[in-house]
Amino acid sequence: MKSEKRTLAIAFLLCALCSASFAQGLILIRAAQDDATARAAVCSRPELKPLHDAYVEDLNVRLKPLNADDIAMIFGPKLQPAADWTGRGGIKKPSDLVLPLFAPGNSTNGMMSFFVSGRGATPPDVNKRHTDLHAIGDIGYLECYYASDGVHKDATVIYIRADDKFVPLASTNDFSKRLEWEKSKFDALNKWFDKNVSLTELGVVEFSPATLKRIDLGGGTACFIIANAVEGGSYWGFTISKDTLNLDEKKKSMQSVSFKNRPLGPMSFSIDGKFYRLTPVLADKLHEPVR
């Protein structure tokens, strides 16, 4: 029985690793309240790096495994459709929506930039690609860019909500005051995440390349994870599926996490509506510091 389950898991996971094909598009998000030149001048300041890293971890670990139903359950109904991801739609975002200085982006133009894909390419008449905007309590906003199936996210943006202490960046002289305001608001936002976006911590898990790893999740549930390197090790991909002989259930549970041009770090995934966090370590790197 164990041999059969292992064979099925390997077949499913390797198939998934070979089947991805994406058509990409570039999204640019402008910070409406800020002077673009001033913003571009401060975006690479070293004071922002710890906040930048925490923001990216929120996107990659807290929010990545959540699908449309999970988002609605945790954050509540969408406030409005922000637009389709191409920027069409003409729907205005709230005036108190603030893009943090430490959000990932291009410091040469002061805008946040990222790619979205045509994951699961579908005919135009059934394409459900869109974006939704949700409130993060009374602290911020969450914008989700959904792929063509309308369920899985291609990208996510976290915004802060302006209050009477908000400092627009009219010039670089406003940086210090703006930074202090953003630190306070981002701390409050992460406390909201700690309370409302629960992840079961699995700790540090050792992987060997192309070797199937079974992880006990508790309560009689387990998953399989396989790690694979691409491009000489500059890209690591982890493909996850539930440990079950029900092929439909296994296929539905399948998901992937990638580390491209960045060191291995914490990652998350979901099984049966529960969310898990682990830190992968390669077998020959086990005794090196975890980042």
C-alpha cells in the first residue's frame, strides 16, 4: 500500500512540474499621493529593507496559499472590483489607499511592478481573470490579481489605509516622518494577520533534490512534497499534494511554491482548508544558517 501511494504521488508531482506554460503581462502600480521623483529617490534606502523583507514574506507565506474562497472568508466580501488586471475597467480605488514605500518595485520610477500570468489559459469567453479589493480590518487593503480560472491568485498587493497622521511624500524631506508612520501601521497590520491568518508551524524540513518527502500534518492527514532545481540551482520549485489514493482529491490539492533568484526561506501551503508553514533546507546545506 505504501509503495502504491508513493508511486502515485511521484507520478502526479513530476507531471505537474512539466506542465506549466504561462503568458505574462506587466502590472505597474502608481502611488497616487506621492511625488514619483521623491519616491524613486528613497525606495532603495537601507532603512526600508527590513520592512520590504517582511512585506515580501507576508505575500509569499501568509497570503500565497489563499484562494478566492479563503480570501472572502478571512477578509470579508470584496469592496469592489478594482479592474481587470490589464488596467481596464475605469473603477477608482479608495482615496485613502496608500502603497507603502517598502513595497517591491522599480526605484527608477517610484512604482510597484510585477508580472501576472495567463495561468491555465482558457478561451476568451470563459476567461475569469480579474482583480478584487478587500479591507484588512480598518488598517489597510488587500488587492488580489486572479488568474484566468478566477480562483487562484497570480499576485497580491498589500496597502496601508491613510489616517489623519499620514504624511504624503512630496519631497525626500518627508521620508523620516513617513517612515515612522508606515512602521506603526505595518506593525498593526501584521498583528491583524497574526490573529486572522493562522498558519500551523511545521519548522525546518530537510529535502533532497527530486526526492519525495512525506510530511505528517496531524489529525490523520499528510502530504507529499518534492523539491526540484532548475537552471543550475538558481530556481527551486516545491510541488505539494495530499497523501491520498483518491486521484481527484490528490489532483485538487496540488500546488507549487517557487524560489527564483532568491534564497530558500519560509513557505506555506494549504491542505483541506488548513494552512501550514515550513522552512525548507537542502540536505547538504542542513547546518548552514536558515535565512
